[in-house]
Amino acid sequence: MTVEIQAIGIDIGSTSTKLVGTNSAGEMIWQILEKTEPRIEEQVRRLLDQAWEMNDRLKDIPVIATGYGRKLAHQATRAITEITCHARGVYQELKHGGTLVDIGGQDSKVIRISPQGKVFDFVMNDKCAAGTGRFLENTANRLNVSLDDMGAIGMETSVEATISSTCTVFAESEIISLLANGVILPEILRGLHRSLIKRIVAMVHSVGFEAPLMLSGGVVQNPLIASMLGDELDTEVVLPRHPQLMGALGAALMALETS
Ligand code: ADP
């Protein structure tokens, strides 16, 4: 397997760091995903050492970094923005254009991709926790619900509590008040997801929606996110096999092209 790796992509996100290795056909054949550590430079060095220990030959293959910490990966041949890399990774997996929504731990982006895989237009939110994984994580911690279960619990009901704020801090106050008034957890979680989705849908409309809707980022592994986005935009939703690895895959593919 390691002999087949021809390029490596590193996506250093604010929440998680991903490494992907591709073969000469651009297929993902190796991956690592772990929480981003405060000392990013040391973490990248350790992860690349891990790859190089598998096979010394890997030291000679191209590496491209992306994500918010991309400039701290000094071993990388180049650093490329996550907009370009996500679009590249998703296009490789799905082979068509449309509108890509990427929801990460602390940012979200909407990218219009042409039928040929080029970035047409995009909008990004990295200033506010609303519309990002952080929005759900805060509540998960507060309510002692696992992040993996949040969407499934929200899907247990079709009744939705109204959470009018898209702001994390105000939404938390609303949740505390709903709980005090005896509203059940599934209804609260459904309302919370709706609040996040409204924020994302506003971003989608700001770049102009073009079907199909494609999703990437760690947060879209939550099934209620895909289901609500599809309903709100009245469209089919397409997910790649590894939504959280699309930025790293795109970076690896761009590294492959330079080799
Ligand atoms: P970034 O690149 O910004 O670090 P990612 O795309 O890696 O973000 O996504 C990280 C976020 O994904 C985490 O903050 C977490 O909220 C969310 N996440 C990860 N796994 C799951 C899961 N199984 N279900 C729901 N959310 C998840």
C-alpha cells in the first residue's frame, strides 16, 4: 500500500487535522484523522514522520497543505486554500458540478462548482460560530449528549422547538429556558439544527443555488444536517464517501498534478 502512495495532502483544520495519500490514479489509499493540537508544527512533523517511517521513499513525494493552519506545514511543497482543495476533492469523488456546502468545526463555506470542476463563486464564514460545528458542540457539551447521537435524537420527532437565535451564546440561553419549561430533548435538538441550517441556507442563497447540493466537512456526518438542508432547498443531496477528508484529498490531488 505505502509503495503505491504518490502524493500526500494535509488539511489542518481548526478542529481536526487530516492526511490523505493517493495512488497515481488519484485514489485515496491512506488516511489519518486526529484532533488539531495547539502546537501545529510539531503535530505535522510527527504525522509526516509516521508516514515516512512506513516507507522512506515517501520523503520524496510531493506534499500540499491546506486548511487554516496550512502555512505552518513547513514540509509541504505548497500551501493552497481550502476552497480550491475542497472543490477539487469533491469533484474527484462525485465527478460533477453543483453547489458544495462544507461545514467544519469553526467555519463553513458554500462553493459553486462548474460542470468542469472549477470554482465559480464562494462564500465563507469563519468569523462566527453560528453555522459551524461549534454551534452544535457547545450544546452537546451543555446537554451531555454525544455529538454522534445529536442528529439521530433530533430525528426521533417531527415537532420542533423554536430557537430563534443563530448566535451560539443566545441559543444556549433559549435552550436552558426551553428545558426549564419541560420541552423534550428531541424537539430542542431539532430546533437547534434548524437554526444552524437557516444560517447555511442564507449563505447558499447569497452565492445562488445550483443543483445538486453536495456536502463535505465533519459536521455533515450528522444525518439530520443532510436531511434538513435537502428539505430547505428542495433538492437531492449528494455526499462523498469520506466527507471530512475532501480538503486533504483535494490537496493530495493537486500535489499529484505537480509531481
Ligand atoms: P475543520 O476542518 O474545521 O477542523 P472538520 O471538517 O474536520 O473541521 O469537522 C470537524 C467537526 O465535525 C467537529 O467540530 C465536529 O463538530 C464535527 N463532527 C465530526 N464527526 C462528527 C460526527 N460523527 N457527527 C457529527 N459531527 C461530527
